Amino acid sequence: MVADPLTARSAVSHVAAADGIALALERWRGERSPSLLFAHGFGQTRHAWNGAARALAAQGYDAVTFDARGHGGSDWVPRGEYHMEQFVDDLLRVASVSTSSDGRRPVMVGASMGGLLGLVAAGEADPDHPPFSALVLVDITPRWETKGVERILGFMRAHPDGFADYDAAASAIEAYLPHRRERKTEAQLKPLLRQGDDGRLHWHWDPALLDGVVAESERYQPQLFQAAARVKVPVLLLSGARSDVVSSHTVDEFLRLVPHARHVSLADATHMVAGDANDAFTNEVASFAETLSRS
């Protein structure tokens, strides 16, 4: 019997990265193996996974979410010096504390930036000792559609002075995601915003990220292709049929690089797959994890 997701409970802790940065981690304890490790997209927080983590925890899975450095409850890097290698190291550190009680490495579920970090971590690891037992890539491939990424970055840069109140932030999200039927409530927005010294509400990520990771993204693309070609663990690619970041072209290219990967397109989803179609997304992840637990 599947438990009510609303009854699922989590605990928040912090894990120290190699350079001392504190990473905020949230864990829903379960007994099913392997555990599920969720890595969010650029500019998001671990709360992007709340619906999926609760639902999967209600099915007995051990679910772990965390805030990448510079995001949410994790520390910002001094002087704003962010590089992809730091994020990959952080992901490996969190993976090491997300191992199931039976010793199995977690299934890494990564959206957008989180998925790219997972590819690098898995592809560059010792093939005999992979950091993950499998990968779920959520609407991301080593090559992305530039127009879609520019739209996302445009939204992230659109409010440098923040918002006067939660209602203003909700209106901004509503304009950015017009297909969403429900307007964000203050309770839903609180984990996504922080109050600045100016008294205004700002997104819960370090603005310096836009000048660091984003500026270097094109430089990393050859590394992403090479890493993807070396991934040996089971891979599931979940894409949004209405996404402007992943296309049939980038999916086909990825499947040639990783021929053992399985691809599922979710009809009602844009790039924000879990937010747009959480039930369908959760079902696909649970089904994939079930096949792994039997292997």
C-alpha cells in the first residue's frame, strides 16, 4: 500500500564540501533500495523536488535533495568564484552520504544543470566504481537549444532589484510560466526568496552565478560529450514534449552517444518537467527505480 505523501517527513542537515562550503541537505527516510538523489537546476533550490520526494518517500524510497552551492540554504562562494568542478565535487560528496543501507549507490536524478553535473560525475568516474547506480536526466542533453536557455537566463536577470512583496514575485512567475494553472502562494515562495539588506525579496541564489557558471557553460560542452559517451550505468532521459531547451535533435544526438539510454517524453511538460507534470514524472522515476531494485 502506498502511504499518503502528505504524511512523509524529512530532516534537514548540512554536509561540508571539500573546500568547507556548507551544503544544505534534506532527507526523506525509506527502506527501499536504491536511494534517490535529486540535483536541481540552475537558479532553483532543493524545494523544486518537494512534490516528487514526498511522493516517492511515501512509496518507501529513501529520497535525498540538496541545495547546490550558491543556492537556497547552502553557502555562497567567497568572491563569487564559481566553477563547474566545484559543483561536480559537491555532488560526489552528497552521493557518498546518500548510499542505501545495503551499500548500493544512489540513483541520481538531475534536472538541467543537475543532470549535466551527473553526466560529468558518472562519465569521468572509475567505471568499476561509479558514484551512482543509475542516472535520470530531466530535460537536459549535452547540447542544448540556445534560445530556450536564453529565455531562462532572461528571467533570472529580469529582476535585479528584487520584489516588494510575495505577490509581486508570484506575478513574475505567472508571466514567465503562463501555462501553470495555479498561482504561487506565499508559503510556496518563502523557500525560494530571501530578504536582502534593502528589505526587498530576492531569489535565493547568488547573483554572481550568472557571471561564473553561465559564462563558462560553452567551454564545458566538449567535456560533457566525452563524459556522456563513457557513461555505463543505466540511464533514463525524461524530456518535456513542450520544452524549448531539449529538442528531438538533441535527444537523438544523446541517444547516439549513450545507446543504452531509454527516453520518455512527457506530453504535458515544458523544461520544468517536475513542476509541470509531477505525477507523470514521479511515476516514471518510480518505475525506473523498480527495475533497478530487481536487478
